[in-house]
Amino acid sequence: MPDHTPPPSEAPSPDERSVVLDAKGLRALAHPVRVQVVGLLRKHGPSTATRLAERLGVNSGTASYHLRQLGAAGFVEEDTERGNARERWWRSVHRTTWFNDPELAEREPEAALAYQQSVASLYALRTRQTLNELQTMPRAWRERFDLSDWALRLTPEETTALYRELEDVIGRYRRDTPENAATAPAGAERVGVITHILPEPNTPAPEAETP
């Protein structure tokens, strides 16, 4: 999609194609189908309710309803250059979404949880899709696929520092705008990188082995 939920102490740095969620936006995106719709429009470009419904496995009426709700909230808009009297085309207004307002999450706990669960489900779906397609990919890409996890013991401050370092590294490789895409070397393809930082407070430290 991409969606960013950085640590609260990490202030967002959105550009003109990014949106920082407010209460209205959070409530509008607190639905798994809407999160997927926005993600598909950002990834594949403008589309219609019928085409989106086919990708999502829902009927076109359901897709149309969610598009209208997203349009009312300012996340999508009609692509008038493509649309006609018979078929409406829609496009994403933003390139990325930011949500890192702990006070908003406290005021809207149900919407915040629903939104974050929807994003987590979307990330899991993307992982499954890649796994399903992995064996049909060229060997060079199969060998670069990775699923890893690490158990770290960090302070909140160290966790924020880790997030910043990861973002800096990823930022050096980002070519997800038309301007930056033109600088990609030959052989470059779209690669999804999903980061999770999962606090597990009160988990006991491992005991030292007895000699």
C-alpha cells in the first residue's frame, strides 16, 4: 500500500502524495476491503469497481460502495480522463499513508485496531501470494526471497533508533515514483519489503546456561 506506522516518537515526513490519518480518515480505512482497494489502486494504477471486485473476490456493488466511501474521505477520486457514461474509473489520491498518533489511537481504539488489523492481514495476503507464485519466478528471484525474524532485547529508545536506521536503508533503494523509476538499473523489478516491529513486553529474558 505502503502504510507507515512508525513509533510515536518518530515524526512523519510526508510529501505531497502522502496522507497522515486523522479521525475521519482512520474510520474510513477501518475496513479490510477498503485497505485492499487503496493498495490495489496504488500498486496497479486506476481501475473500475468491476475490475477491483474481480481481484478482491467481491461483487461489483460492494466494490462500488467502498470506492464511494473512500472518495468521500478523500483517499480516491474519479479518473475523468478514463471514465465514461457506462463505467467510472478511480485512482488513488495518495502514494503512502502515515498513522502514528497515539492520542488518536486512544480516542478511536476500535477504528485504530480495525485499521491496523486490516493492514496486517493485507501484508499476510501479499506474502501468501508471493509464496504461491515463487516457483514460477526466475531462479535469480527465487533465491532472493526471504522470511526472517529476530528476537531482540531493546529499550523503547533503541527501538525507535532501529526503525530510523531501517527506514534510512530502505530509502536509499526506493524508486516508487515515475521520476525515481527512470533511474533504476537494467533488470530492476518491483520488490516488496515489509517491516514489523512487534513489542513483547514482560517476556522473561532467557536464562544463562549453567556450565
